[in-house]
Amino acid sequence: MTALGGFQDHVARIDLADGSVAYESIDDEDAKKYIGARGLGVKYVFEQGPDVDPLGPDNLLAFMNGPLSGTQTTMSGRIAVCTKSPLTGTVTDSHHGGWSGARLKWAGFDGLLFEGQADDPVYAYIEDGEVELRDASHLWGEGFHDTRDAIEDELEGSYGKNLSIMGIGPGGENEVMYACIMNEDDRASGRGGTGCVMGSKNLKAVVVKSTTKMPKPADQETFMEGHQQAMQAIQESEVTAPNEGGLSMYGTNVLMNIGEEMDGLPTKNGQYTSTEAMRDAEGGDIDAENVSGENVRENILVDEPTCHSCPVACKKEVEVTAMHKGEEMNVRTESYEYESAYALGPNSGHTDRDAVALMLDRCNDMGVDTIETGNMMAMAMEMTEEDKLEEGELEWGDTETMIDMIERIAHREGDLADLLADGPRRVSEAKDAYDNSLAVKGQTIAAYDPRCMKGMGIGYATSNRGACHLRGYTPAAEILGIPEKVDPYEWEGKGELTAEFQNLHAISDSFDICKFNAFAEGIEEYVLQYNGMTGLDVSEDDLMKAGERVYNLERYYNNLNGFDGADDSLPARFLEDGIRGQGASEGEYCELEAMKDEYYEYRGWVDGVVPDEKLDELEIEIGPGTGVSADSSGAAAPGDD
């Protein structure tokens, strides 16, 4: 057990096969070594066995909060969902904001561990330290929005006040490989197929009911010192300052025009580095400004809700009325985000602002990842253009077909939708379309072009959960100059920079607090708040080592599943013999191999594999080891002599 502040020392292990619920404590050493949320969740998933079938009963689905979740700590409304990804075959953790992480803590839990598969659909109801499984047969087949409303009526609660509902739509039920878990007002654990795992277990929703019971810091004086420093930093930052900073004013979509101006916005499935470059080459009226945060704020913004303990309020709720196939549609949705708008807009060959809003709402209701869905349709558009799809129905910028295709993908309705629902790796294998995929380890890239932002190139390649901007957000330095400005086009030094960001974000994900605080706060504020809440006395170096430990545990898990340096790749079009950048990125490509060498040396890895000496150094005492020595000239396959 652990007596650290910020923990409830209470985890539920739910066997969906027989409906049993067992309650357990958290090992004190684990709490200190792996912090919480992402770190502890990955360890639980690892202990279940790295070689499990992602859609089988043995795969663990862990909902985890951290020692700072649901506390007075700024931006502490996050929750981590950890599992083995059906999309990538790697370990994955996917986070969402809102209030569910805080409410799970207030309801008396640090985590919920789901294993097995229910015979019939169920949802889990959590209140006052207890978990109860309830019938969800009447909800199966419903979209997330109707599911959420029906559960709210059943429980006589009010989501957003005393009730949080995390659930899946038809995408999860039909095991779309990139199905997500939706939360309350369109927050999503979007990446890696966590909703697909939930659907495979016949688990429709996880419902938490609680009053506000914020944990008290073990060391109030130290915590408040850190909290006040953090608040001051947030208020003074040009990015996070409430009602003034770019993130507060325009949400994540503040980056749309910035990426466009840098020629760092992948467009038309990454064939171009901006919409301007596409327009110059092909004509037309595509223009990223149409789907930018500034345009959204001026024309369709209706509300700016926020998450637990967050003064920034980056969420931008929009409302549009648009025609679709002769029918007037009115949509109000909360998630007009940069990544989503990029994938469903410019990367799919158009910038129809209102059509993007319709697509976002449909993705949320169907419970599918907006990034993967948009990128899969862009991949299909390019394949159609190249006559690789006999069932080709998608053409560049065909928003009417795109809107309908989202629901068809979620239901696996028709040959093309069924194919796209399986994700980029399986489409590439089935159609020999590897050159059309923007995926790394089976997950597609986000809205940062690695021909422009070289740190993002090595970040995508070495991300433990497939291509991801959130493992190590180097654009903070490359675009915003945080903690200091670096040249986005320079590759040297990006290996070390990326590893440091990856370690830092492993800490915040394990706390679990929003990464956006890192635009203002640093390791000093992290240490003060963590020590104050838990009662520990760790140093900055101690905490950074814990982040490094979490990242290496994930890489170790992947190594045991056969991943090594060969999988730390990038789509060919971003490399030297691919498509060079245009405009401000004229002639640029991503120098991946040079950055990998630098990165592996800094990490102490051997061709992408964690050597046993590194596991010993980081006190990772689980599993068989990789069988690789730091003295190896090349990495043996995990388990080989």
C-alpha cells in the first residue's frame, strides 16, 4: 500500500467475464518509481503480459489518474487510458480532459483495471469507492451523444456537474482499429484504438458519480509555493495567459495559420507543406486560414468551456448550420481542434470550415479518432487517384462523401469503409499502398510536417505509441521558443531535445496534468507541486529520471513485441528521396538517420532496443530483459542469444 498524498490507495480490478470486482492497494515503491496515471498504467499493462492479443480477453484496459489529478493543481483534469493498441501492436496510453479524471479520484479511486470480456454489453458505474456492472444492451448500437444522454436520465445525475460518462460509439462496438473513448462534451482519448479495446470487451461506458472532494496536500506550504509559481507563469505566458494568450483565445487551432506560414502544414496527404503550395501548383481556392482558430473565433464560436482547475479555457465550442445533400444540418460541437481540422481539412484537400465542423461532430458521435479518420480518407483519395482502389469512392475535397464515410467506417458498411476501418498498416498490406501511408508503427502523423520541424520527425519516429506529437512536443521550442528558440530546420541537437521533451511529458502524463502547462511551467514547478502533494522530497534530477524510466518501460514493452530501430521510421515522402518541402521549406527533407544515431546515443539504446544495463540503471525490475547488451554492435532480436 502507499500512504503518499494525492493517492486514494484504491484500485478496482474488474473481470468482465464473470462480473467480479476486486479492490487492491498500490505498491508504495511502484507509486514512487512510476508516479501514477500513464506510468503506473503502463506497468499494470506490462504485468498482464506484452504478448497478449489486443482484442483478446487478456488485454488489460486501465483507466488511471495520478497524484495531482483532481487536486487544486492547475490543469489537473486529465485521465490516462492505457492498454495494448490494436492499431499499432504497441503499448499505448491516450488521455482526455474534462472532469472524469478528477471525479474518479473524488469517487475514491486511483484506477480501474478491466480484463476479460463480458458476454453481453455492460457499463461500469462508480460511486463512493465501489464499482457496479450494469446492463447496457439497450445502449448498444447508439452513438455516444445518445448514450451519454440516456445514462444521464437513468442515473438522475448531470454530466458536467456531478456525473462523468466515458463511452464508445458504433466505432468501438464494431472494432474500428482507431475507435476512441469519448468523454462528456466531446473530449476524447482519441489515439491508439482504446475504444476498439473497450468494444472488444463489450464495455459500453464507464460512469463516475461524485461530489467534489479534492485531496489535501501532504505538505501544504511546499505545494502552495509551487502552485502560486505555476499560476504566475501561466498568467504571464503569451501562450496560456487567460483571455489573452494564443491558446486561451483560439484554442489549439491557433497553430493553423502559424503552420501554414512556416510551410509546415502537411496538405493533400503530405504531398505539400502548405495549402498555399498546393494552390500554387494546382490552382483552386484551398486556404488554411478558412479553418484557422482566428476564423473560427470570429465566425462560429459560441462558448469557451473549460476542464477541472483550468484558467486557460482552450476548448472552443462552435455551432454551424450547413447543407448536406440538400438537407440543412445544425451542429454544435466542442472540438474544433488543430489536429482534427488539419486531418479532415487541408490534408484531405479542402478547407471548408463548416464541413469540418460536421465531420468533427460525426466522428465524436461515432467514436472514431478524428486524426486517423481524416488521414485514412486522405490516403484513400490518393490511392483512388493512383488507381489502387477498385472500390475507390473518395476524391480530393469531396466533403459530402467524407461526411457520410465517417458513419460508414464506424459501422464497417461497404467494402471501402470496412477496409479503412482497419487502419493504415492493414490497408497498405492489402493494397500494396505503403507509399500512400503517413503512418509510423501503424498510426498516422499529426499536423506538423517533419520536412519543416525536424524535431517532430525524430519525435514521430521514436514515439512509443506510433506517430504522435504529444510524446515529445518539440514544436514548443521550434515554433514558440519554449524553453528557448531552436531552428526548426536544423537537425543537429534534435535527438537530445526530443528525448528530454519525451521524459518531461512522461512526467506530466503520469501526474496527470495537461501538457499545455509546459508552455508556462517547468521542472521546478513540477517538483514543488509533486513534493507538496505527496510529501516526498525528490529533486529535479530524481523526477526527470522517473520520466525516463516510464519512457524506457514503454520501449521495453515494445521491444518484447519485436519492435526495434527498423520500426523507428518515417513515411518515405518526408525523406531525402521523397517529396521535398515547398515555400519556406523549399527543398527540405527530414534527416532521420542522423537524428536517430544522436537520439539512440543519448538514450543509451542499441538500434532502438533498451539494453539490459539501461533497465538495471533505471531499476526496471519486471519482465525477462531484452537480451541486448550496451556493448552490442547491433541489436539482437528480443529474447535471442
